[in-house]
Amino acid sequence: MTLTSRRQGVRGADPAYEGNDVTRKTVRIAMNGVTGRMGYRQHLVRSILAIREQGGLDLGDGTVLWPEPILVGRREHALKALAERHGLAPRNISTDVDAVLADPTVEIYFDAQVTSAREEAIKKAIAAGKHIYTEKPTATGLEGALELARLAHEKGIKHGVVQDKLFLPGLLKLKRLIDGGFFGRILSIRGEFGYWVFEGDWQSAQRPSWNYRAEDGGGIVVDMFPHWEYVLHELFGRVKSVQALTATHIPQRWDENDKPYDATADDAAYGIFELDGGAIAQINSSWAVRVNRDELVEFQVDGTEGSAVAGLRNCRVQHRSTTPKPVWNPDIRPPTPSATSGRRSRTTTSSTTASRPSGSCSSSTSTPTPPTTGTSWPAPVASSSPNWA
Ligand SMILES: NC(=O)c1ccc[n+]([C@@H]2O[C@H](COP(=O)([O-])OP(=O)(O)OC[C@H]3O[C@@H](n4cnc5c(N)ncnc54)[C@H](O)[C@@H]3O)[C@@H](O)[C@H]2O)c1
């Protein structure tokens, strides 16, 4: 049963709530796949538990929404361990998805299972009348995805898919530039995403092995193109067409039990997206590329009035009025204000943390930070950064 209690000062520690009458509405959410990387860190710990730590979600109408996760999965001991670690009620774990879906007190079904298990699970949840929130992709094929959308629409439920990359500080800054007309007419977008995923033979792979098996729902297209679709659509225009050359550069990998297996899925995709409005996006995605850029993902946007390069956090701009004349001459240093050494130097933005997403973009004409001296390539972003893995 959904609990709605009326009590004094739900957020006892928050002076804003002291003495106020606040209604706390509990919303029970079935979280399937909560032992996985995304289900656990991103969605349970960094979202649901974080909201609870803050006293719930204030809806601004005297109601505070209190999320109550029901941990659903295949391994009872793993769910129990999670519940214990985070002080969640032992009754709120289940290995029986059907029973959880039959429970009328559960309002929302959330799915962070392996991709191949999602479509059927969401179908069942829709049939049970649950609202849906899910990791991407909803399905591994177009027909399956459309069918889910149709079923959800017919049932009249609310449904949403994770679009977390829109909230990356770097992309929020890019969006502000677009909305402010900085670029003029946008001509093209170049995206560079990727890093080296260890094969698993002498360094443990940092991603689950199913990602590299097509038969288990793996592959970089099914993993990353959902992100590119909504990022391009929300920032630049609807994707009208997409074409990609895909490759499996690393044909053999080692799994979680150190056993070699055939990597049957694509681990790189070189895509071209045609957008409404005429802009063209080209995005390279690869798990077999070593990082030689500031961030694990970077988007360069070129427009008639200016250009920008945005990463996970930062965004650099170059207006047409400050665009240096390019000189193709290896005997002289490139004529950019930041060219103070053989290495590219970096300008940084005023915002350096993920919790301050709205900092301004820095201009390439601003005083650059001192150039990095060593000869090694920039290290990958630390593990506390937004999760692209
Ligand atoms: N939004 C993002 O940036 C982002 C990033 C990574 C992954 N994802 C998505 O999240 C989902 C989960 O990815 P992950 O990296 O957390 O995977 P993971 O392997 O770490 O977790 C998978 C979860 O599914 C469960 N599961 C259910 N059926 C299974 C089966 N038959 N075999 C193995 N595990 C099974 C596992 O127990 C586990 O809880 C994927 O659909 C992936 O596309 C999204």
C-alpha cells in the first residue's frame, strides 16, 4: 500500500521545514538489475538513495516524495547484501519479478538489467500497469522499441528512458551557447568518444563481457547510438538519417572468469548523422582507441559565427572575430593564442565540478593555463566522473 502520512517537519534537519506541515508521499519503485554497474551506482546510490539522504523530493506543493526502492534481481544473497549495506528493509527485496509486478503498491518499474533482458521485462511491466523508467536502449531493434512505445501509450502510463548525457556540464554549456545564438548557422558537429577497454587477459576488463557478444545484446552501436540520438536531437535537431561503418577491432577477449571468448559484437562505429536543419554530425565511437584528448567524449561544433568544443565538464569557444588565420607550415608554431609549446595547452572554464553545471564557457582568447609539460597523453577521467563506461 502506498503510504501517505501527514506529519510535522519531515525534513527535521532542514530549517525550511521546521514547524511546517508536510505530506510525505511514498512511491514504491521496483528496481530490476540493481546489482549491476548502472543499476547500483548510478540509479540506486547516486539517485534514489541520494534523494532519500536529502529528505525526499520536495514537490513544492507541501508534498515530499519519498522513493522506496524494491530491489529486484536473480541472486537473493546479492540483494540482501545491498539492502543491509544501505539500511533498506529486508522485505523490500525480491527475486520474483512477476510477484513484484502483481503488487499494486508498486507504482514504477525501473530496468537496468542487461540489454537483452529489457524488452520482455518492460512489456510485462506495462501490462501490469506500472509506470516505466528505464536504462537505454529500450530494445535491441527498431520494431521492438516501437512496440514498447505503442503499448505504453495505449496503456496510458508514464514512461521515460534515461537521457543522462544531456545534463553533463559540458553539454549544458553547449546548449546555452546554442540557445544564445553564439554559433550562427550550425554547420557540423564532430564527436569523438571512446577509450581502451582492456581485453581482460592481463588487465581485467573494466566492462562486463556481455557488451562484446552480439548474441547477448552487446555492441557499441546499441550501447552508444541511443545517447547520440537524444543528444543530437535535443541540442541540434532531429536525426533524419544515420549511417555507420562498424567494426570489431578486437575479436577475442577474456571474460569475468578469465576465459577467452569470441567478441562477436561491434566495438567501434564510425557514424554520420544527417539532422533536421541541415547540420551534419559525425561521431566516432570506439572501445579500442587510446585517449589523446582532454576528455573521454568531445563534441566540436562549427557554425558561421563561432565554434566550440565541449567535453564532459568543460567547453571552449572561438568566435569568428578571434579566429586566427590558419597557416600550414610545420616550421612555425600554430598561430593560436594558446600555442606556447609543442603541445596544445588548455584553457579551462570557471566550472570545474559536476555539481556546478552552469559555468560559462572559456574563450580561446582568454589567458591559457600553463602548458602541460610531460610527454604522456592526458590520463582518462577519474572514476568519479560521469559514467560513460
Ligand atoms: N546511461 C548510461 O550511460 C549507461 C552506461 C552503461 C550501461 N548502460 C545500460 O545499463 C544496462 C546495464 O548495464 P551494466 O553495465 O550496468 O551491466 P551489468 O552487467 O553491470 O549489470 C547487469 C544487471 O542485469 C542483471 N541481469 C539480468 N539478467 C541477466 C543475464 N541474463 N545475464 C547477466 N546479467 C543479468 C545482472 O544481475 C545485473 O544486475 C545496459 O542496458 C546498458 O545499456 C547505460
